[in-house]
Amino acid sequence: MTVAVIHDDDGKITILRSGRESGVRIDAEATGKPYVITEDEVDLEQHYVRVTTDEIVAYPARPSEAHVFNYSTEAWELDLDLAKSQKWHDLKIDRDDQEFGAFTWNGWEFDADEDSQARINAAVQAAMLDDTYTATWTLADNSTQALTAAQLKEVGKALGNHIKAAHDRGRIVRSLVDSATSTQDLEAISW
């Protein structure tokens, strides 16, 4: 089967047309873009056209998602802004893991996933309205603990501090990511 490999001026393949040679040639010419006719299998994601020779070439292995292909040098080059964006994305996952992970108050470990945070906040509100309010709380290890209104308020404060610590750390690492000038700087940043 004949394939028309239609590409931009740099060599990035934009369209593939396959079929009988006369038909794919007509389709390729109609685009007004440069093209190569081949009988080989071609994949948009795996190949490009070396424009100096009209040769279809496989991309070399991509070092990371933060690398962009330079068609002039035929090599992957680091895009620092893209690397920063990916690093921050990974660090936000770490931040969320901390924020929604368990926390400890008075030697007891409490769940802090979104549902647990909502339950704690509801219990704190009830405790603020009624100083005699008590609740039997299921802890992270599935044991239970009776909590008074005063204790529930303290659990609420501990949850608030737990969340604040995650976001405080998040602001620090975000600043480090923003000021990074190399991949080595980015690799040195951890949660």
C-alpha cells in the first residue's frame, strides 16, 4: 500500500494518506504542503521526515516528557519550562498525599481524606454549638475513641495545622521549582 507522508517545513509529519498511489498523490498535492511517497509503514508519533533528503526517519528515544524534538539538529532538547511544569505537577501529587494523609493528635491517628476532613469539620461545628457534645470517633486504625467537645475542637485545630503544613511546604517547593535554572536544580527538589 502506498503512503503519502505529508509534513511541515521542519519535517514533522502532519498527515498520512494511504491507498493507491494515484489517489494518495492527488491528496498530498491538494494540501499544498511538502510530502514524501513511500511503501513503508509510517507512524506520526514515531517518525519524521529529514527534509534535506526526504528520508523518513524514526525519532531517537525521548529522554523525558520535558524534551522537545529539534528538527534542525535532529535531537531531543530539554524544555526547562516544560520540565518545571512536570516537576510541579509531581510535587502537587506529593502535597495532596500529605494533605489527605493521616495526622496524629494526642497520640491518636486520624484519617484526613476529603470525606474525613468534612466529618471532622462537621463535628467541630457541632462542638462549637454545644459544649456538651461528644462523639465516638473511628480512628485511622479502625479503633474508636470517645471525644468531648473540647477534644473535637483540638482535633479540628490539628487538622487545620496538618493542612496548613502541606500547603506551606507546597509554597516552598513551588518557589524552588520557579527559580530552578537546570535539570539538576529540579532533580534536587523533593517533597
